[in-house]
Amino acid sequence: MHTSHGNQARQMSLLIHGILVVVAIVALAPIAYMFLISTGEADPEAGLVSGGLAQTTGRTIDNYTGVLTDETVDFPLYLRNTLLVAVLSVTGTTLVSAICAYGFARIRWRGNKIMFIVMLATMMIPFPVVMVPLFVMYRSAGLVGTFAPLWLPAWFGSAFSIFLLRQFFLTLPRELDEAARIDGCGHFGNFLHVILPLSRSALLVVALLHFMYVWNDFLAPLIFLNHRDQFTLALGLQLYVSKIGQTPWNLLMSATVIMTAPVLLLFLITQRSFIEGISTAGTKG
């Protein structure tokens, strides 16, 4: 009897692992294909040579050199611009969202639940709806054509990040707050010395999710940036495609790898903490 149940459990485990392997292959196939094309040799007959790129045979990294040294599309500058906006945005949204989430989760005040529902309702408002009012507001403040419209809103918090952190803070025992008060800590001390150190995984999830959003954002930079030397990687990639005219796939894929590689590497480095934060957040309402 036990042997039969054991065999069924092993078969089920093999089936699940097999399905996961298939899903992983399907998910990784486009990335692998993109990388293979990006290192492919140039083909003059197919129109794949651009900007004096030397013809190569087999696999080569000259495609990446050709992209990074292109005189009309300054990818290193666009990378610095994107990193600047991402660092400022991630810092702001993580810090402010954590403060707001602490107020919703650990402080009892009149209207707490109502304000939390109103805050969640803002998640249903898409960016195109507020795009024009934001542009008018930033233009009146003289901020259009600067990086400020791209990172300044993050310093007012993110509804999704506040929700995620609030749910995580609710899982922490209330006895921690009482112990902090006995030790003489107010809300600020409790937040800084007790709650934040215990919430590193959740904070990392918020930071990574917002980093990926800012890194891939195309619409906001397209609206608020006026000068080419301010472009982010998303705009730079679009400029690169339009500059070349016909599509040289090996160079285009090299530029795409340059844009996506930092996000993939960051996720691989922090995947354990990221998965831990996702699995522990939102377990209490």
C-alpha cells in the first residue's frame, strides 16, 4: 500500500518537474535566440552590415562593439541616463512607500481603511488618462525637458508598492511594537530599527519591480524629454531602429541584449530574496 502511494508521489513529482522544464525552455528560448542572433556574423547580401561594421565569420562580439561605438546613437550615455533615473526613482518609491505602508499597517487612526481603499483605487487609473494633465503641470513648473518628471512622482510613493509592503508589515507580530515601546522607541524608532530590518526581502521586491518598470518605460521619457542627449535606453533603442532604416537583425539584437542584460543579471543575483519576498507578502489582509 505504502509502495503504491510512494510510486504515485514519484510519478506526480516527475510530471510536475517535466512540466516546469518545458515551461522554462519555452520562456528561455526567445532570450537564447536573441543572444544567438546578436552574436551572428554580418550578412552583406541580406543588408545586415551598417555603419562600416566589419564582416565576420561565426560568432563574434564585434556586433556589440559596433552598437556601443555608433556615433549617432550614444548607448553608453543613454545607459547612464537610465541608471540615474532608475536609482532616483527606486530610492524614492521604496522609502516613501515603506513609510506610507507602515502608517497603514502599524498605526491605528480614523479613516485608515477608507484611505487605503482610495489609495488602491488609484491603481485602476492608467497613465494615458493623466498624461496630459501631468504634462501641463510639469510644463508650468518648467520641468519638461528635464529628468524630474521621470523620477519625482516616485517620491510620492507607489500604490502597488504601498499595498505590497502593508501586507508584509501585517504579518509581523504586534509584540514587536510593544517591545520597541518598552525600550523607549516611538513610531520612527520602531520603523527604522525593527520593521525595516525584518522587511528586507519585501523591500527588495518593491525595488526590483520598480527598477524593471523604470528601465523599460518608453512612454514617459517620450513625452517629457526633448533632447537626444537626455534619452533613456528605451528611446535610444527606438532611435536606433529608425536610424538604420531596414532592419539589421544582428545589430538590433545586440542593442536589445545591452538593454535587457542588466535586468536579467540583477534578477539572477537577487532571485532568492526576490522569491522569498513575493512568497511572504500578501499573506494577511
